[in-house]
Amino acid sequence: MQYINKIFLFLFQADVQVHLIGEGCRSPLESFWNGNSMIFIMQKAVSGFCFLNREGSANIMLNFVNDCSFISRQLISLYTLAQNPNMTHLKISKPVVLPPLWVRCDSSDPEHTCWLGAEPLKNGNKITGISFHVVTCNADKTCFANLEDLKKAHKFRHRSSIVATKGFAQYELIRSTTLEDTVVESESNIYVDITWNIVDKILQTPPLTAANIRLESGDPRSPVFQLHRELQFLLVLAEGLKTGVTDWPEPLVAESAVELVKELLNDLKNKLDGFNTSVHKNDAEKVQCDSAAVDSSIKSLFNERGDLDFAEQLWCKMRRSVASYQDLVECFTLIIKSLEYGEIQPWIHQGSSSLLSKLIQQSYHGAMEAISLSGVTPIQMLLEIGLDKMKKDYVSCFIGKHDYFISTSVELQEQVHRIQKLHHMLEILVSCTVFLHFKHENLFPLMQSCIKYYKENPLNEKHVFQLPIRPAVVNKFYQNDHTQIWRVEINSGHGQKEVKTVWQLSTSPPVEHMTSNNLELLCDTTVNGNTEESMYFITMANCSQVHFA
């Protein structure tokens, strides 16, 4: 206990704070360390400010330890002593295996060290040693590393006679793709991740055997982008139903929701009175286009629906125009009064489960239950008809008899969650068809993989779906393009005695606390024959082991 107090006193005097990152949480080490256990992160105490990133977790602007070689290494030494069972003079009565420790560094030392790590080696519950990690990040305009030199250094450091190499390359396939002669900046892309054994040289073009596809929804270039916007409005309603606060988006049309609903009701009244004035042609075309805004090349996969019932037409109009809770109340008041007075007898699909559909069915018999348009009821009514409509959209595309995704036996929030899964699968399907020109022989196993994954797991747009394909299918997309990440692992030993050396080139910082002030620009002169200045990050990760006697 006395030694543990000494550690805490040191942390206090050094102005260092500790974070515990739990299993399953996003790790700042994921780009170069594949451990999945709980870890300690140590860094200089916060002297800046904190903000939330898109995942909702906290990012911190920090002042880091200025003397990486002194304070950071002292922290690692104290941690190692606390874990060494042979240090009996420290009087640690019940040794506890601590999570791995990683210390952030500011790269101010000559090697540009950004992380130092210590990871216990265990045999059951017994600590047998410590694996030390050093991660540096630098740039060199003159030359890249030589693979043979890296292998020799690894053999010398670890006294190994035999080493194995493993390569990894990531290409962003959609980044340079145009849609209607326009390049659109988007955070949603299709990446192909390629791994292979036996690396021949640094920046070797990989021998493709399989592709890993990861795609995030919402790319404006996607032919189903309008459907994505429709889903986003559905999510706004679901969030409003859950929290009681609705963040209404800007209307997409100039006409108010009430005006559009009155037009729809008047058309229905005229039909009932015998006048031949159905929904205007332009409006019908808008509804169809909005329900399935797809490129002509994939109409066979996602046919435009021409069978929208009253509730679905109502959804298409209201989702573009509703700007407030009061709009909902006024619109549904108009509809319910028209039903009660028998002014309209709208057609709806069989099997519709929404409250509005039930009211319409009751109106056929002249007896409707009283509905109070207060509280969350109007929001729930619009959410329900949107869910019904979008489920039919997806079913008409590719889902068929997969009842899991369209079941109404689960609560509304879960139904919305499953619609999000459907949309992500559709985005993958459409993007692989339009941008990568995949054929049915590639699409079918990919969709089966997506369906199986999403029946068993929550929505995860960062999940990687593996697709076995022939090299000729995608090599034209990556052979003339630049890799986003290229990495080689050199390893030797087995089990807990396995040691690795990692060399990586990337176009984005591998370490979230790195800034351009720490690094140089690498000049890229091979893009379309023109000189382009790009930021490249060269990361080296080395490890060494100490085994306790």
C-alpha cells in the first residue's frame, strides 16, 4: 500500500491524470494496437477544454508531458515495479494484474514518440513479465524505410532467426468516383481492406484475394440519398417520441404542411363526388421519385413503387413540409374530421398497423374511436405511417420474406432501429452496383452476409463485411489509386512470446493527439502527373519483453 501511495503522489506532483477505457469502448490505440481488453491511459492533466465528438464521447485538448523521455518513462517504470511479483520489499500483499498502461507523449523527443505502453504478460492469474511498446510518428521527405532493413533490425532486437511478414492496405474506392460529372465531398465512402502474407517490399501493391467493404450511409452521390433523408426524418420523430423534444428540420418545400394536406383531402373529396381530378401528375411523379430515388442502372433492384396508399402519400407530403408540432396537430385534425364526416374514403394497404390506418378502417363502418391529438400522439401517428411506408419500400427492393426486419411485434423504437439496418444494407447494395459495377454473383453473397450480421447485431456502419471476389472485379479501382493506409507487420515468436515491429504509412493521423506541427509534409509527385502536396504520416511501433524470473 505504501508503494501504491507513492505512485499516486508522483501522479499528483507530475500533474498527470488517468483514464480507464473499458472493453468495447472506442480506443485511441486502435490504429496500431489490436488489444481488446480494458486499458489505462495516462496523460498530462487537462488545461484546455473538452468537447464531444460525433460518437458522443469526449475529446480533450491537452497540453502533454514536455519531457517524454523522463516523466513518461518514470510512469512506465513505476507501473512495472508494481506488477513485478519479485519486488517483495514493496510489501504488496495481494498483487493484482492491472490493465495495460499507455502514456500519451507530445513527440517532442528526437524520435517523435507519441505513445509509450506496458502490457502485462500472464500465465493464468500470474504475471510472468511485461511487454513494452514504443510508438513513434514522423515524416521523412528523402526516403521510406527499406523492408530488409526493418527485418534485420527486428531480428537483431529480438534475437530471432526467422521472421514472418503480413501486409495490410486500405483503398478508398469511391473517393475519386464522380456522379453526373460532379465530385461531392462526403464522409461516406466504400473502402476495400486487403490483407496478405509474405510482403515483398514497402508499399507493395497487394495481391488481392478478398475485399472487406465498409460503408457509412448518407453519401449525397448515392442513388438512394433521398431515401436516406427520408430515414433521417423518421429518426427525428423517433427521438422526439423518446425524449419529448423534437428538433424539426427545415421544410423541403415552400408550401405549408396544412396546405398540402388540404390539397390531398380535396382530391379525395372530388374523387368521391365523381369528379375525375386525381392527384396531379407532377405530384404523383414526385411521390414515386421520392420513395425510390434510384439510378436507372439499378431499377431492377429497387423498382419505383406506384402503389402508394393514402397514408403513404400523406407521409411523403408531410415529411417535406412539417415544421412544428402544431403543424402535426392541425394536419391530423383535418384528416380525422374528414373521416368522421364521411367526406373521404381513402384506400390503404392491407396489413397496415398504424393508428391512422385503424381509424380509416373504422371509418368504413361509420364508427371511429375518439382520439386526443395531444402529448406524443401526433408524433407517434406520423412515425407509424412512415415506418409502414419505408418497410414496404425495402421489402419491394430485396428483403423478401425476412420478417425480422419488418416485424410489428416489437416496440416502435426497435422497429426504427431495424429500418436503419435495412437502409444500411440497401446503401451497400446500391453503391456496390452503381459505383463498383458488381454483378449478381458478387452481390448475393454480400447481401446474405449483411442480413445474417444484422439479424444478430445492432446497427454498426463501421462493420467490415468480407466479400470473396476475383482480383479482376476491383483491381481497376485500386491499382492506379493511392492507398489510404499501407502497413507491414514483422513478427517472430509464438503465443505470449510473439513480438512485432509495425511500419505504417497513412493519409490521416494515426494518433488523435498528433498535430501538423509535429510532422513534415511528404511531397507526392505521382498523382495524374502533377505535383500535389499531401500530408503523410509514418508510424513505427516496436515492442520488447522482460520476463520475471
